[in-house]
Amino acid sequence: MDKFFLEAKVLWAQIDANMHLRHSAYADFAAQARLEMLERLGMNITVMQEAKIGPILFREESVYLREVMLGHTVRVTCLLGKCREDGSRWSFLQEIFRDDGVLAARIQVDGAWIDMVKRKLTAPPEPFRERFLKELPRTDDFVLEPVPDKTIQKG
């Protein structure tokens, strides 16, 4: 699977007073790329509603490297950096490139799946988990984490 999940033109509404892409627009591009990635895996909004689950974020960190200007087109990657064996928690490294190939920003997100009825963290349905773990492009230092044993009590 290709690592680029979104290509989009920078719009006037995404520009700040300094005439470059506003900080929150980078996060918007990254979020849209993650949703496009889920759709390619067959996990569109309808499937998530039927399974009564949705993705949530615990952390989002952005590092801005170069300016993106009005009229540029950006391409956004989505690489799986870490994931639990059951797919319940995950981390993505995303990079935003300008149309001239320059890396403009890196965004790291840590998240999980939430059961929309129980309002508790959950693992995704098995067919999706399998595709999530097998088909997504990964970082070079990808880590597959075991699912913690909840029967072990901490002292």
C-alpha cells in the first residue's frame, strides 16, 4: 500500500496572518489522511458506525519544518510506528510534503479505538484488525507490542 493517503491544495481559509499555512491546518490535513487510510482498509464511517467504534487520539505532536504557502499542494503520509497485537492502540508518523518535494512538517499521533456504546477502549473487529496490521505501511522502527495482561496486579 502506498504511504501517501492525501493530496490536497492549500486553500485561502487555511492561511494565517503571516500568509502561510496556519498551524491547525497541518493537523487537519493529517486527520484527513488518517481517515482516507481507514477507508482504503475498508473501515469507512458506515462500517465504524455499524461496529459502534471510532478512533480517538491521546497525543498529537507537530513539528513544523518549512513554510507551506497558498496555492501549494501537499501530500500526506501515514506510517504505522507502533501497534498492539490486537490493534487496540497505535501510533502513526505522518509527514506533510509540499508539491516541490520539501518536507514541511512531521506529525506524531498516539491513539486507540473506543467502543461508542460502552465508552471504553476496545480492539477493532477481527477482519479490520488483520488488514490494519498486515497492509499499512510501517516506519523503519515499527514496534508490535503485546497486549498487557490485565490479570497481573500491580504492587
